[in-house]
Amino acid sequence: MSEFHLYLVSDATGETVESVARACLVQFEHTQPIEHVWNLVRSQRQIKDVISEIEERPGFVLFTLVNKEIITRLQTACRKLKVPCVSVLQPIMSSFGNYLHEKGDEQPGRQHTLDEGYYERIAAMDYAMTHDDGQATWNLEAADVVILGVSRTSKTPTCIYLANRGIKAANIPIILGQDISQEVFELDNPLIIGLVKDSKSLVQVRRNRLRMLTESEETSYADPEVVNEEVNFARRLFMHKNINVIDVSRRSIEETAAAIIQYHSQHIEFKS
């Protein structure tokens, strides 16, 4: 596997440029980037330090900057070094500006300002943590989404991801032989979603979990027959209650969350 230096330069937290880089690099299986992450780059002194490192170890430069002077200095240096220097935001901002007939403001990190959406995400995160793994079921009506699933179907990380999008999500575990309160299925506001996973994949995930916990694999938690019975029990429950089901066997957390968001939009539209 070949390696190369990758510079991710941002005037804010760097989330955008890192996400774009990883979304692209996943398509290149035979290369491994050596990442150099520079966040909150907003001054001439800071961009000078960035350029010095690029000069020392040349590589691909990807940036999310809005200050024209800083951008020009970075691009000029990269041209001299003959290394690619690509803006994530500029082509999109330019297209928006042309379409909207408006010049965009050059304010770094504006997407992270403390607006109403920010506080909604914080509230959603707090809700997800409070209502994780069947806790605090007394106010599930306040949820946007309630996720059901057997252990290790990625319920918690999916709820956290949804919370980061401002969606209040609770999750309830499905345990073989234990009934879920009928009140859950009679909730008026939230969308109820069931997560399932292929039994073989689930067994492997649970075995890995047991190894991490240094516990014996002889427990029924990772027993193939028991796991298969759990999965079938969950599927029957979802079918009986007419619940939308998402198979997470080959889905990433982001893909699962995207499917839930789509279902949630349809749910809201149906209710209205």
C-alpha cells in the first residue's frame, strides 16, 4: 500500500474538509494518507507555518478557507512546489453566488455559530444520552425517533449521529423473552424504527465485544443459535407491529441515519 502526505487546512474546526477527504479516499483502496491537520488557520503567521510544513514534506493540499489573502498565499506556495491545492468550498460558494446574485461573506466558521440550530443539536444530544438503552421511557413522546433492536445493532451510535443533526432519538433494546411496553407502540409523535442485523455478523460483533471485555465466549450472548433466535424474535415483533425495518448488516452508521432521516421526513409529511 502506497502512502502520501495529505494536508487538511481549515479556518474552522476542520470537520468539513476531513469528511470530504475521507469520503473520497475510501474509493482508493491501495493508498494510505499521512494526514497533517491544520484547524483554525486564520492569520498570516499560521498559514506561514502550514506552508513551511508542506515545503518540508510535499503532498496533496485540501482546504476550507474563506479569507482571500490566506487562500492566495497558500495557492501561490503550492504552485511553486508543484503540489495540488484544492478548495472544498470555493466552487460551491461561487456557484451559489452566481445563482443568488449575491456575494458571500468571508466569515470563518460561520456554520458553527451559536444559532437556534446549535442549541437544538445540544438538546438532542442530551436527550439521546438520557434515553439510551431503554432509560427514561417516561417521556418518549418528546422523541422524534425511537429505535428498537437487539444488542449490537448500532442503536446508540445511530442515535448520537441523529442528535448531531438535531433529531431527538431514544433507543430501546429488544431482549429475548422480554416484552416491550405496549405504550411504546402507541406513541403519537415519534417515528418507531426497527434495526436488524444478519445473525452471522452479529455473532462476530458480539464475540469481538466479549474479547474486549475479557469475558468468556461461552456465554449465550454470542451463541449462534441464541443470536439467531433473537434476530427472528425482533423481526416477528417488527412485522406484527408494522414497524419500518432497516437492515444494518452492510450499512455504516451514516447510511443507517440517512435512511432514518428519510423515513422521519415521510413520517412528518404524513402526520401533516
